[in-house]
Amino acid sequence: MQSRFARRLTPIALAAVMVLAAAAHAQTVPSTATLYQNYPSETPAEFKPVTDSFNYIKRTLMVPMRDGTKLNTIVIIPRNAKGAPMLLTRTPYDANGLTSHADSSDMLAILQGYDNAADVIVEGGYIRVVQDVRGKYGSEGDYVMNRPLAGALNPTPVDHSTDTWDTIEWLTKNVPESNGKVGIIGISYDGFLPLMALVNPHPALKVSVPMNPMVDGWMGDDWFHHGAFRQINLSYVLEQVVTRRNDAKWFTGTFDDYDTYLRAGSAGALARQRGVTQSGFWQKLVAHPAYDSFWQEQAMDKILARQPVTVPTLLVHSLWDAEDIYGAIAVYKAIKPKDTANDKVFLVMGPWSHGGGIGDGSKLGAINFNADTALQFRQEILRPFLDRYLKDAPAGSTAPAQIAPVSAFETGTNKWRSLPSWPAGCASGCTIKPTPLRLAASQKLLLGGAAAAGAERAFDEYVADPAKPVPYRARPMTYGYDEAKGQTWPRWLADDQREASGRTDVLTFTTEVLTAPVKIAGEPIANLIASTSGTDADWVVKVIDLYPDQVGSNPAMGGYQLMISADIFRGRYRESYQTAKALVANKPLSYKFGLPTANHVFLPGHRIMVQIQSSWFPLYDRNPQTFVPSIFDATPADYKKATQRIYHSSFVELPVVEAAR
């Protein structure tokens, strides 16, 4: 309400009074600009780090691809480098994080961590390049899990092969400190990408080092094994796919993962409870539970079998790889026959977990190898291999010596073996003889010879109850990589298996005490004759080295059951991996499937053991043991007990090494 004084003023006079009042106020209250001018921020508009004392130069670049998409690329150059080769890793796991393991002026310190063979990189004077793949972290574009090659599964003109080509093309023209030679290296998903680089490789790509690569997600790597779904990876599907920077996290509701998965029911039910169904990749998993064209056309061993072998490639395999135990060996088998000069395809097998070749390889869980096997690999195999192909030899000098075609650590004796190929039992003068390890009465194992009379009718049996599935390791179990929190997932394949051998739903067969060493080199083959009272079933077969009851030099190893090779097979794919089919109840049927490769000596005083069971939980989803169209959608009523019979005509074919006579 206006005052009586204001009402007496004309509008013009009133306006004049208001202007004068505002001016007076302005003289007494400083403007915002004046305030900040009098008390400026202490933060510079742009901070320029002083890194003159650093032994490296770090550049963060956005490298353009052929479709205009730019990929975040970190280039780390040893200070004063000139004519240095580049070692590239492409990753969905945060290029900045992989090159910033420490806040340090030292190049070794910032690289000391996942997916960096830091000692080899720094000691070798390599320029380190790490790049986010499209759609992840600092890179532009859309992310697709294991983006397939352009074609039927990928309607765009770009894929990891073209992105690698474009990246190398840019690097060779824009990193003046380099010699123009590039190698690509990586572990797991980052190991799949060096395989993609071999499809139409850039001329400057001189070596590829796929370590523990993802190769075939259905046959035996991350997503399925012989049709059984690896539901333990549900957390990975959530965290890796639904956000660019892995911001969404899998939460825990129990201390024991066994409880989490059992209470949820099916893998599909748990995916719905946790929001995983929002992931486009999850929808593809559910749509393709069998080995159809979706899986076959992106299996890297099949793709590379159709490519010429032009780039020297070092495949690195871990004998106890809990994630990608199938891939490296599958690629080796696919491309080695084309290496007619025996100078392009090389294989390393070490006694490690997934990615263990860049860590401490002295032991794995309770198993001690008496030396740092990973350091030996890096210094005696990886470094010479990289140097030979990537470095310019000084005038008058010779290139580093060629590494062996196959460098295989022999477990049991704990020795490295240099071999001409794989599988091979020795450097020369021996053969590999497929030898049956036969299941017999009284849960005995017989090595060699014919099946006992009546074996086709004799059997042992157990009841498989989906309500009480066999744990894949001792409970409580927590999936993860943080040893400080008790998360020992990477090394579970080397766990003591005696917990399982005491269960009534696990059959255990054992040889007599060995009086002579038994060496195996290659893939054991499970040959089961089995029946089930249900209409579907899973079969897990484990080949185990049973230590003596007492080990004087290490008492804790007395009676230890060390798993040497093991895998699972989903019964519905007995006749065809492409088509699921119900089993005939109570009818003995044959199942034949390969187990992971091994290079092991069962020593005198030890025994060989085979365990057979029908669940490996929660590593793999439970088979309801009632045939349903999709196990992802199995209901509680579908899960039923079943009586499983394993006939004594069953055997495991071992690749036994015999010396020349």
C-alpha cells in the first residue's frame, strides 16, 4: 500500500524518487562483480601441472575414427624417448584408471597394476598407449559387449578391427617419439581386442599378445560352458553395460553368495530383481541360450581360422583361469595349422589364475611353484618377443633370439618346458597316447585297459537336489577380487576339493597310489554313460591330483585334492549344441565333452581322482532337472530332485605322455 506522501506525487516525480533511492542503495551495497574483484578465487582458471621432474610425458588425446567418433587415448612416453616402439591396449575398463595406479612422477609406479606388464614396458623403453573403446568412459560412441565385426551381427561399418586400424594409423602419424611400430597387448576383454586387431591388421602392427582372451562366450569362456549359464557374471553384465562409467553397482544382500542366488530362484528371476534386464546384452543372452549363429559368428577362433596369419602372435594361457580358460587354446588350435613356417604363432601356458602372468607367480592359493613363474615369463619370454619385432636393431647387431614355439609350465614337477607345438609331451622323442581312466566298482579308478565285464550294467548313483546344490567352493563364498575382504575368486580353481568329495551327491573315484609318474599333456575328454530320473541334467567332471595323506615338507598339503581339469555339460545339448532336447528319463545315454587343457605330472605317491556331480553352484545356474524351454525362466515348481546314475562303462580319456622306447 502506498503512503499518503507517495499518493501526492505525480508519476514522474515518483519515478525520480525511486531512481535516486536505488542510486543511494547502490553506493552503499557493492555489486557482485565488485565483491569478487575485492576477494578473488584462489583457484586458477586453468591449472598447468609442472612435470619437468617426471620420467615420462603423459598426453590425453581424442583420436578420431573413420565415422567421426573420437576415442579417449592416453599416451605415456618415456622422457627423452626417440624412435621408441608403442605398446597399445584397448579397453572397456577405464584408460585413465589403468594409467594412474599411483600419483607419482615415476612411470613404473603409475602403470603398476591391472593389464600393465609394467616392468616389461618401462625396462624396454616402450611408449605406453591405453585407449577406451567406443562407448566407455572417456570415449564417444555406443558400447556393445564384444562388438562383433561389421556384418550380419553389426549393421554399422565400424568394429574393433576398424577402430584398431584407425588408432594405429593416427598414432604412427602423430607420436613423433615413436619408431612407427606398434604392438597390441591385453588381458581378458582386453585380450579379445588383440585378436580383433588381427582381422585386416594395420601394416604398422608388428605383434599381438592376447592374454587370457575372451574367444567363444558359449563354448567355454565368460557366459556359458557347454550350455550351462555362468550366472556368477550377472554382476558384470550389470556394471559393465548399463552405464558408460560403470556407475551402477551390484549390491550384496547376504554375506554368502550361495544364499543370494539360491533365494532368488532362476538366473532370470535374479536378473529381474537387480535390474539387469535393462541391459541390452542381457536380452541377447536370454534370446540365445543355445549355440546358434549369434555365438558361432562372433567366436574369434572361427573368425581367425579364415584369416591369413601375418602378424606374430603370442597367445598366453593360464592353467587355472577361472574366467577364460577356453579361449587361448581354441585360437591356437585354429590358427597354428596355417603357420607353416612356425614363426608366427606362439603359445605360453603358465600356472596362473586369470591375468596372473603380470603379477606374482610364485604360488596360487596353497600351491607353491618354488619360483616367480610370472616374472620368468615376462623377462624370458614376453620381453624378448616384443623386443624382437618392435625394436629397431642397432647397426651391426642382431635381433633378440626367437622364443620357443610353445613355452609350457609343467605342474607337478614345476618346470618350464620348451616345446615344438601343443600338445606335446616333450621337446622330442615322446608320444601322447589317449588312455582311458575307467570308473570301476567300489569307486575305484583304473588307468588303461578294457572296461570290466558287465560295466555297461553296473553303476553308482546319487540324488541331485536343486534345493541343495553342490557349492563350487567352500562356503561362505564372496565373488570378488579384494583379498583384504576375503574375496579370492581368481584362484578358486586351485581350491582343495575334499569338501565336495564328502558329499553324498558327489561321486568320487580314485586310483591306487601311483608307483611311477603319470604325465598328461592336452585336453582330457569326459566320456560318460549316465541316466537321470528327470528330463534334463547337468554333468560336472573333475580330474584331481590327490596328494599323499601326509606331506612331510608341507603338512597342510596332506590329502589335498588339487583340481587339474574340470568342466560342466548341460544335458539338453547332448545331441546338438544348436538345439535343446529333453532327455529320456531313466535311460543310459552317452555324453562326450572336452575338459580344459592340462600339462601336469601326477607324481609317485599321489593318486588320481575323478569327481562327478550335477551342480556347481552358484557359479552356474541350477538345472531344474525338468526340461523347460528356457532355464532362465524356470519356476520354483520346475526344480525337482533326480536320481543320477553313472555307469562303469564311463571313462575319462587322458592324454598320457609316453617316452620313446
